[in-house]
Amino acid sequence: MPDHSNTVAIVTGAGHGIGRAIALRLAQQGAAVCTMDINGQQAEETANLLRKSGHKALVKVADIADFGAVDRAVAETEAELGAIGLLVNNAGFTDSGDIDGISLADWHREVDVNLNGPYHCLRAILPGMKARGRGVIVNISSVNGVRFFGNPAYSAAKAGIINLTQSVASEYGRHGIRCNAVLPGSVRTKNASWEIRVRKDPDVFRKLARWYPLGRVAEPEDVANAVSFLASDEASYITGVSLPVDGGLLAGMNVMIDEFILEAKD
């Protein structure tokens, strides 16, 4: 099992869903965790879950699209918990439609949060990691970063995260810093966009599952497990990779195979 004892970690977007699962997993494995989120109440709820289990937790409220807010949160975290050894760039969102329909303001906001936000966190944390000669960063990208599954602003930003991951891995490896990305597919969470879809169609996750070779939609813990591994010493020679955690979605389209290729054989 990965061991994160003596590690101070910041998890952005830790107030719910994937971020909460990551924070819980890292804490269970020994990390002191700063739950950073734009929603202070949700971040506090996550931190309380950690504290009730006997783990050390700190809450910082920040909009990652605001570099000043991020920089202050990072400085305060280091003052209260110690040197940050792990950053998990998880915070992100999407609620926009197609290229023709998205407003300019919505495009800018999605890119600001999903691409510029993680860069702001990197910019705030990397100098300290470089000075200490060690550190780990795990960025949460998406299968949308390598294939188009809708949401063009989100997809473009998540593609940028993959390249940003490679840039940091290449430039900072000499300073003992590793940087990897995780690419989730559909994840069963209670965020706003999924809640809207579930209200429209309570069967949406079952319908989605048929596109995944493993036959199910991911749970937040599936992503947390991958993050924990990449952040641990067990992955000490892994950097610059983008790891799909997608139930085989990018490997092949079962629905197409079943409906066309196998049907043709029959």
C-alpha cells in the first residue's frame, strides 16, 4: 500500500466528489491534507471527515483562477503544516455546450479554471519544491484531453493540462520533482452537471456504462487510487505520463464492435 506519512499535501477541489475521495485516501495513508476549494463549507466538510478519523487537515478557501488567492493559500499552508510535498491539481468544472453555443465569457471561465488554475497552483508551489530538491505533482486531466467527447472549452483546457504535465516533468525532473496526470472517464459524482443529467434521466449512468469495456462508470475512489499510487515512492521512476483511469474507454468502442463488426460476422 502507498505510504504518505510525513507528507503535506494540497488537494484542490477537495470539497466534494473526486477531490474529497483523493483527500480521504491520502489522509488514510498518512498525509496531512489541505483541502482547498472555492466552496469553504464543502472544504470544511471534507476536512471534518479527515479529522474525525484522526487525520490532520487544514482548510483553505481559494478560487484557483485567482493567482493571488492561490499564492496566499499556499504560503499559509506551509506556515501551518510545513513544506508542501504533494500537489493534486483536481479542481475543475464544465457546464458549457458546443462551440457554436458557448459564450465568450463561459469559454474564458472554463479555461481559467481548468487550465490557468492548475498553472497558478504549480507556479505557487514549484519554487519551494525546487529549493528542497523534491516534490510530486499529480494533475487531473480527462479522457476529453485526448478525444472529443463534448464540452469543447473543457476538452481544450484538459488537453493543455497533458502538455503542461509533460513540461513540468521535463523541466523539473533534474530538481527531484515528478509530475504526472490522471485521465478519468465518466465518474459517478454528485457535482452540478451530473445532478442535472440524473434529474433528466435517472438511468444515465447505466446507459453510459455500455460504452466502457469494464462495464461500469468509475467511482471517485478509482481515481483516488491512481493518484495515491502516482504520488507515492512506488512510482518514483514515473514522470511525465498521462494515465487513463477510464475503464478501457480509450482502448476501444465496444458498442461499435458489438453493433457492426460482430453483427456482420453473424
